[in-house]
Amino acid sequence: MGENDVVALRESILDLLMAHFAGQILGPDIVAEADQLVRDRFSQLDRAGVLPIIFGEGAALTGYDVAIDHERSSLGLTPRTEFYPSHRYRPVGTTSENRIALGISGKFDLWVVKEEPRPPTIIARYGDGADDYLSANPALLGLTLIRQIGEPFPEALDRLVRLGLLVDDGSLDAFDPDARWPRSPAKTPTQPPPRVAPPRRLRNFPWWPRRR
């Protein structure tokens, strides 16, 4: 499975969740069951010989984490990724929970890294030294400026779009200032709305649920 299939796979999993949980109230049990459905789907892909799922040079999608989105109105997916076959430089971020691998672009290894309380930042490493990297924060700079900076950031943005972590609707304006990760996983409201269908257009960098 290649780059062009990643978006379709994500949409198919969202459709599966939407159909399975239609009309049900969101809660921890729903999230746990949805997680199992996603794991089962990737097990099927593994048995079919489809894995690894490559979404960019040197980058593989290995699964999804399911969580209630930042608006607490639907289920959403956060990708699990890894370098394929491996990264070239020392990983960034304090733990694997704080970074998503985006693969290789030219001389760079690419990550997107969560840096609370700021929105996530794209890191492009070209060596193992403390200063051997470039960085850009789309939420603070806006997509227009990020693309003007040049490689490897346009490629990093394209991979984030492919993964469903970023919406580029063509306007290339600055990010929605409210589109931030919560400091802790969203709590299910006492009377949440019954809708569970994942929205077709998520906000730019909509959320980053804590992995278990």
C-alpha cells in the first residue's frame, strides 16, 4: 500500500466507526471498542500482506489511536507512525508519545513534535548535534509562510495532510488559534451530543490524544 492509499484507508476506517457506533453516546467503552476495531482492521491488512503502509519516503503508518475529539462531539484518529526501515538521526521529543515520525526528505529526518503549551512543531533534523535541525510551527507561522520557507517543510505539510493531522483547504491562511491540543485527554461530558460521525473536515491539527 502506497502514499495514495493512506487517505482512502483513513476514510474507510472513519466510515467503519461511523456505521458501527451510529446513534450511540460517546464514552470510554465506545473508545475502547473502537480501538479494538481499528486493531482488527490492521491485523487484517497484515494477514493480507498489505503492511507496511508507506505514506512518504522512509515513513510507515502502523496504526491509529482512537479518542474523542477536542470538541467532544465525535471519534477521531491519531496516526501511529515510524521510520521505515529506520531513522538516520537521533529522535527528537522526550518520549515517543510526544512525536510523530514523518519520514525522510532529502538530507532531513522529519518529525512533528508536541511541545505543550504550544501547538506542535515540525522538526527537520540533518545531524545528531544539538543544533543540527530546522523547525517551523505551522500554528504560529501559518501555511503560506511555512511553504515559502522551502524544503523540507512543504513535504512535511503534505504528509501531515495525508495523515489527516492537517487540513489544507487551499486558503493557506494561519491556523485557527483555537485548534490546540488539550493538556489532558478530554473528559466525556455528562450529556454529550449523540453524534459520533467523524467530521469530514477536521480543524488544522485538531488534537493529539494521549496514547495508552
